[in-house]
Amino acid sequence: MYNNNIMKEYNINITSKLTGLSLHTLRAWEKRYSIVTPKRNSSGHRLYNDKEVEILIRLNLLCTHGHNISNLIGKSLSELNDLLEKSGINDNKKNELVIDDDPVNAQKSLKNLLLALEAYRLDVVSHEFYNIKMKLSLRDLALNVVSPLLSTVGNKVSEGTFTISQEHALSSIIKFHLGQFLYSKSRQRKKIGKLFIISTPEGDYHEFGILLAGLLCVHHGCNFFYLGPNMPAEALIQAADSLDADNIIMGTTNFNSAISSHHLDDYFSKILKGIGNKRKLIVGGSGFFDFSKIKNKKKFEYSPTLNHLEKYLTSSEN
């Protein structure tokens, strides 16, 4: 929940990113059930407030875990929270556990995950990953388990020892365990501290880099909003203004094409032009762009690895 008293408003695109609900679902729920009735601006576009977004996040969680939307109509925010708790879905407190950072445990967990994936025991993969999430700190989970796991599996797919099907199955399991957690955590704002928003450029649907960036934000107690992948430049600039963000973390991937390089050049140029002087754009990942054009800009920070990002996050703590 927000600690500040200012009620912010978000357009339907930003609301979709914050809640995990599609634009179609948001419109359908409004029309069929009047779950929330956002006000309209002078142009007739929907504007959702903080409370409405909180309600929609909880409705999405409940429906994802088997509840029928028709049975949730008219329930207050506190009633939805009670339902989440009774259903065992609201595990925010559990996820705050930090038991150890032992690299031996991380390596053992990584080995167990690979063995389970090799045998295509997806139930075991999911169970093992849940146990890892509960036993290791979020930093260790990001840097010493998920990141090397994805890299190893990617290499095994290239070698032909793992299949693309196995890689996709693992990706789905990790996204399930981490995505819901980050969406809920990104809504819990502290009164002080810089605010980061996290996304990928338009057309880039590769989410793991920014999921790991989100985990590091949680670990270091940074205020952040996780907006997910594929954000158009205009929408990202609007989100930064609406949320009054201090920093934008962008994860990129290597598309292996000159067109994609030009795309990122243009994209970052729009972002840097539109975010004003008080904000900083932090770019990481393997995406191709002309580094020489923007490396000296004060509003730009290059963070090629998660370790670089962590150094920036810790230097930004206040």
C-alpha cells in the first residue's frame, strides 16, 4: 500500500502494466461487472486511481488462483485481502525471509533444478524453485541461481542436450514464481528514497533481465514499479511523469539485427529527450545500440551486468 497521501491517476495502458490485466479484460470487467468505474479525462480516456489499481491487482491474483470474478463483485479492498490470506495467496511476509547467502546452497539448488529439468519433472522444478525462493536471499536468488540457471539452460539448448520445450517450461515456472511477487512488492512504497521504474523497450518481450533487476530492488529496499516488458517510449515517459519516478531501468536483449540497433538508438533518444533533467535512464543487457551517442549524457547510466546494477542501487540508497 502507499504511504503517501497523494492519490495518483493512471491511464489504461499503465494500469494494465501495473495490474497484469490485459486492456480487453479491464474494459470487459468495467462493462460487465462495474468492478471499478474509472473517471474519464477531457479526452474521454480512462483514469484509474491508486485504490482501483490495488483492487484490480488483488482480483487478478484471486482469479489466477481459481476464483470466479462474478463471486468477487462488490467486495472491498479489505475483503479481497482477507480472501487472499485465506486462500494462501498473499505470501508477501513469507517472501521477506532471508535465511542465508551461502554460495554452496545456491550451487546445490542450481544443480537440483538442472537435474529435475533434465528429467522433465516440471512439478519437481516448481517445488524446488519455491524452496529456493524461501531459503535464499533475493540477491542470491537473482545473481547465483536464476541468472546462471538461465545461461546454463540456454547453452544446453544450443548444444542440443536440452530442448526448447524444456527451456520454455522453465521460463514459465520462474515467471510464475517471480512475476506475481514483484507486481505486489512494487506497490509497497516507502515515504523516502528514489523511485525506479523497470521495463524493456517496445518490441522486446524478454523479461528475465528486468525480473532480476526487480529482485535486486526488493533486496536493497528500493522504491520501484515493475511495469513489465514491451513499453512504447511515449508510454514510458508518461509513466515516469505520472509516477514521479527518479530513475528508469531498461533491460535489453540482443536481436542480432542492424534494424534493432537503430530501433534502440531511436528509442533511447526519445526517452532521454522526454524524461527531463532530474531523471536518469539506466540501461542493461545485451541489446545493440550506438553507445558512443549517449555515453557522455548525464542522464544515462550503462549497467551491462546485474553486479553493475547492484552497485548503482546501493550507491543510490538513502
